Amino acid sequence: MDHRPLHAVHDSDVVVDLEHLAGLFRSRAASRVPVRQRDLPLLERAVRKQVAESLLTQVMPALVSELLEAVADDLSQVEPEPPRPELEVRADDELRVVESVERCKAVLDAVGLEALARLRSTIESSELARFADLGRSKPPGWVDADELTAMEVCTATGLGTHELRARLALATARTPGAASLRHRLQRGVVTLHRACTIQGEIAALPVDCGPGIVDAVLRFKDGAPPSPTLFRQRLTRACLAADREAADRRRTARRRRGAHAQIDRDGLGVLNLVNDADKVVAAMERVDATARAARAAGDPRDLDSLRADIITDTLMFGWPDSAAACSGTLEPTTATEDTSRVVGDWFTRLGRRPSAVVRLVVPWSTAVGLTDAPCEVVGHGWVTADHARQMMLNDGSTWQRLGVDGESGAAQRLEPRAYRPTAAMRAQVEAVDGTCRAPGCTVPAARCDLDHDIPWPHGPTEVTNLTSKHRSHHNVHTHGHWLVRRDGDRVRWRTNAARIYDTYPKDWLEAVRDAAVISPPVDRTARPRPPRDDPPPF
């Protein structure tokens, strides 16, 4: 290296020296051995912890902003900026921090994708070695490396399964388009969400189309990244241009018909239905016509409310003629005037409340109005205390008493009298577990398999050896991908990555405890209470 003063060295020599220094830095960074905190002595761990907290919260944000600005420098001569107002300078500085954080997240996401691909490879190698030792063909329900990787990461991080699978597809795809997306992530010029979205669209297209689509979709407009709307428009247009038949193939490949219900944060139910377009359109046309007929007959409700009531009431009680016949309000006839009378009568009953055939968990203190803890509609979500009391008193509702431990909230006994009689053993296990007993899983126990924690015939078929497991977690246990050990109420899981997770029976009083901490005391003086001689039914 030339040690003459910089002012005496030609510009080209200075560049060579800088490149040498940069190369030296890169080689040292590459040869650095990672240090694991738990492998260090306790005193050193304590010191590193304090220093790391300070660096992470105080030094790192500004340092990352400066580093990313340096990375983006094109080394061109820049004219000195004219003086600017102080507020404008401050706004620009803060905007640069926001931009830098987004770029930094993309760079870190690229590192995460690389680790995700290596994790999948490691799990696959481990499973292939274990499978080879079995000396037989794969049994039904065998879980592949992709699914095991997704379950491992979702359990450890809380990420959603669909999101994780999209990341895994981007991390492991060996196509030019996926490579281009990963390279852009490494440079921090595209977000992980957009990269996964593009990869999901181009996966079914010819591989040589990928890089061109990536360039066309992410091209700057007006000196800035494309807006979300422009991004979607460009992606749709580019995919159609790359393969005119792509839309038909994707629609056929992705057709996933089904229905799903959930309760939103406002206590309203949301029904999502996916079916063939002609069926959905025809159904909505019929619903709209019926709603307009009800309005013409004098119903004061708006059309949106009527459409919603017609859909739910039809699913619960049947179409007008069948509903009337089942309720005994219509004599069998074909007369037009009788049909009109039935339809008119049905309109007047739109919006009636259903019997509570759903599983609604209402603590006794909430049922009688002593507390206002949120109540769980098992498998769907949560409703307010007042809403729960209204549901439990609907005509035809059936109550089922569940005894729980006052301290732990764990179920102890379930009275067998229920809307749909079930085997006593299954009812007891479902009541205790509440949900799948795998770590982080929220699938309701009623939708799970009953699994022997100690496999039968070595383990008995008793409630002390049975827990609820969602089918995928059941398979993971059955085929030895993850190890399961039962110890009293605790179920201990050991994953491929040797992570240990302990799960316990559902705490049915958790909402009551949370409400007591979160909510201030409620004034009961204005709340009407049930009369003493007319208590709620059991």
C-alpha cells in the first residue's frame, strides 16, 4: 500500500487503496466466528447484555441510517445544497430514518430467508436419515420437510402459516425470478411482502419470464417506488402479458371453495364464502331480489341489512315455503295467494335470533351480571358480556354446566346433558383441552383428533392419556417428527430444532382475570338484575 500523503497521490491510486481496505474489511467480516451468548461466562454475558441493549436502542438506528445512505451513494460529485429552513432539514432527516428502517428490514428479511432455506435443508436431511432407518415406505400422514419447517418457525415466532409458506417458497425457489427478488431484498430495494407476492404470481409462469416481470413491476415511477395500486396493476398486466393462458390456469389451480365464519372486534359475525363465480352471482341476485321484495312489502330495514338477514335466515331456517311448512304456518297448497302469504309472513320474521347451538362459554359471574368479562364463542371469537347474555337467553338455547378450578381455570367436570350428546370421554377431554394441545395452536378441541399421548397399546385409552390434537399435529406426533410426553396436566413437545414447549389445559377463567386487570369497576346500580324468584335456567 502506498503510504504517501493522500494529497500527493493520484485519484486512481486512492481508489485502489480504498478498494483494498474494503476487501480487507469484507474478508475479516466473513471469517468472524459467530458468538453464542449462552456459551460465554456469566460475567461476560451480563456485560454484553448491557452493551447490546445500549447499542440496539441508541446507536443502531442512527448507524443503520448512515450505513444505508453510504450504500446508496453513487460517488458522483454533488453540488453543495443551498441553505434550507431548519424545519425542512429536520423533516428530511426523519424521512431518511424511516426510509432507512424500511431498507434495513428488507436486508434483514433477506438474511432471514437464507436462514429459512438452510433450516429447511437441515430438517429435510434429518428426516431423510430417519426415514431411511425405518426401512419401509412412507405411511399415510407423513409430514414433509416444507410443512415441518413451517410448523417449527410458526411455533417459535407466532408467524401465520400462509405467510411462512410464502416466505419458504421465495427462499427455496431455484428460478431466475426468485433469485432476482432475493437479490433486491439483499440490497433493501423491495419489501418482503412485495417479493413474496410477486413470487406467488410468477411461480406458475415460464421461468424465463420472471426477471422481466420483476423489473417491470418494481420500476420506479416519478422517482419513487410504485404505489400499492400501481404495484397490483403492473403485476396483473405483466403476468397476463407473459402468458395469456396464465389467468385460467391459476384460477383452476387455486380454486379453493369453502366457507369460514369469524367474529370481528365489534361483535359482528363475518361469513366468508368462496365458490364458483356463477353460483355466487346467482345467489346474490336472488338475495337482492328477495330483499327488494321485502322493502316493497313495507319492511323498514335498509337493503344491506335485509340481504344479510335473508342469507343467514335462509341457511338457518330454509327458504320461505319450507320454513313456513316446518313451523306449521302453511297448509300444503299451490295457490298463488297462499304462497304470497307465506313469503310475506317469512319477511316479517327476518332477523329472528337463532337458538344457541354454538358453544358459548359464559362464566357464571358474567351470566348473572356480577362481572362483564368477554365471552368466547368457541372456534369463532369473542363477544361482549351483554351480547353473550342475549345469546344464552335466545329461544331454544340449551345450557351445559362446566365445572372449573377457581385458581387455574382448568376444567374439572362437564355435565353430559348437551345439545348434541357425545361420548363422555370425548366430552371430558374436549372440555379440559379447549383447543389443540400443540404449542400455539388454536383449533377448537371439537375439531381435533383424540390422540394417545403414550401410543396405544402401550398407553391406556383413558382421559389421563388422551389430548386433543389438530390433524397436522396428530400426524407430527404419530410419525415421530416431534416428540410428545405427558406429565399430569402438562404436555411437553420437543421439535426438530430441539425446542421445548409445554402446554396446559385451557384456562376458562382467563378472560375474567384479564377483565379484572384491564377494566375499571363497573357501577351496577343502574343495571337491572334478574328477580330472586326467577333465576337464569340451568
